[in-house]
Amino acid sequence: MDPANYREALREAALDELEGADIMMVKPGMPYLDVVRSLRDNTTLPISVYHVSGEYAMLKAAAERGWLNERDAALEALTCFRRAGADIILTYYAVQASKWLAGEK
């Protein structure tokens, strides 16, 4: 599938659903928020987003250099996935984000 061809992605997703898919997975997550939104608007299946290692590594590296607040940036990225329509987010930040959201350091 051509990653620049938005319509092709939507056609492929519709075919997957017709073939019995139980869930729609979008990978990588951040560059395809528009696809996540469109899938959410056009299917009743759960939408899953994979916050890939490269996205995670970029945030980690920037935080290590003091360029951003890791907690704020990571939670904002995860919020973007939810706002776009993701029901499920697979992320390397899962453990840390759950601690942050629970008020732990």
C-alpha cells in the first residue's frame, strides 16, 4: 500500500472489514492520525493505534537533552491518538503513562 495514498488505505480497510476483521490497526500512529479519524468515522470496529518505537525514541531523546518535558509530551501524543478516534493505543509508554495518570512519579 502506498503510504501517501489516503484513499487506498481506506479502501484496504473497508476490504479488511468485509473479510471479517475484528479490529483496525494503524501503524505508525502519529503520521496517520488523519487515517485514524477517517476510520473512526467510517467503521464500528475498534480502532487500534501503534505508537511505534521511533516515535517513542524521539520523545525520549528530546527529553534526555532537555528539549521538552517528557511527561507532558508523551501524554499529549497519547491524547492525540484518542482525540483522533483510537479505542486502543499500543505504546512503549504504557507503564510510565499509567503511573503518570495515577499520580505517581
